[in-house]
Amino acid sequence: MARSGPNYVVYVATADLLKLAEEDETVRKTIALYLTEKVKNGTPRQREIAEKILRRHPPFSSRSPPPRRRHLLADINTRLTDT
């Protein structure tokens, strides 16, 4: 964590973001949208980094999760709402 004026900046490792993205589709989509916005409107360095991450890590692409995982998540959600 670093101080940036009156705010704090928290650095998160790419490996941790990948783990979160694999576990939660909402998180994956949010990260993908953030990276896409940086590619479009970021500084040259932000664009470079965002493009590299999007290129190297398929979970951040806009594709949907594999069907097996989707069914597993639906099953878990059903069990949670039935209780």
C-alpha cells in the first residue's frame, strides 16, 4: 500500500487477480472492463500494461466461462438459495 495525496493506493499482484477472476465471473468482468478502459483512455504506459495483461491472460477476455463451470456455479447457487 502506498500513499497518494489524501488517498491510498493498493497494489494487487496479477496472480491474485487471476485467482479472483477464476472464482467469480463478476470480478472477471469488472477487471476486463477496467483493463479495456485503460487500453482506450489510459496513458501510453497504462495502455501498454493493460494490452499485455489482456493478451497474456485469457480469463480477462470477454468470453463466458466454460459450460462445466457455469453448471457447477448454478448448482452451488441453487443449494445456497434452498437453505
